[in-house]
Amino acid sequence: MASVSDRIEKQVLLRAPLERVWRAVSRSSEFGAWFGMQLEGDFLPHTTVTGRMAPTQVDPEVAAKQQPFEGMPVELFIERVEPMSLLAFRWHPYPPDDGDTAKLPTTLVTFELAPAAGGTLLRLSESGFDQIPVERRARAFTENEGGWEIQTQLIGKYLAHAPA
């Protein structure tokens, strides 16, 4: 059984139709705009999408906090894409100081969407922290716990101002 520290879970009601939220989550260019990444490639099952961290385009205050990470390489291995309902990818939850992630385990990030009264319910989870080396585990979990809280706000801001 997974421990409490192995999994982050968030959910948010987004005031946008399911189709619009799906595009914001499943199109790498839109995902990058609100999340804070410049990505190359499409989110297709069993593919790796690479890119670099870049400040979010939807919140100047958050963008300023992301600035120190600008240019840092990012790699997402897309595991599952179930149109209109689920996107799952693996990534390295917090980079090591030397930047070498080749031998490090990944965590699984899942976005699940469902129609809801007033919009779309987004359930987000990240699991697998118990596999992260102990010297990095607490920091990775803490950083991502706070990060996902911010990201659930950023996608809402993105959807409020992005073209339909």
C-alpha cells in the first residue's frame, strides 16, 4: 500500500467546457503556456516530449518565481492519452544538483477530466515519490505539493483568458 508521502492529489473545478480544458491539458503548446514550459512535440502515447522550463504566460507573479528555472531541460514520457478524459506522463519530479537524471526514477503525473456542474472537474495526481532516493524525496514531494497547488490556479487563469 502506498504511503501518504508517495502521492500528491489535487482537484479543481474549472469554469470551462470539457473540450476546452482537454485542449489546455493535451496540447503541448497550451500546456506549456500555462504550466511554464516550452515543449517540442505532441503528447502522444509512448513518446518523449522534451523542452525547457520557461516562465508561465498567465501570471506575472508566478512567472517571476519560475525565472530561476528558465532554460532548465525537461522531459516528459507520455504514457497514456485518453481523449477528453486522461493524460498521464512520467517525469523527474525535482532535478538533482548535477542535472543528471538518467539513472533516477520518475513519478507518474495524471490529469483526469470529468464534466461537472458549472464546468469541468480536473483531478490531478502525482505518485511514485517512495521510489525517489531518500536524500531527494522530501524536497521533491514538498516542492511538487506546492507546485501543483499553483498549477491548478494557473490552468484556471489560462482558461479564463485563452481563446475558446
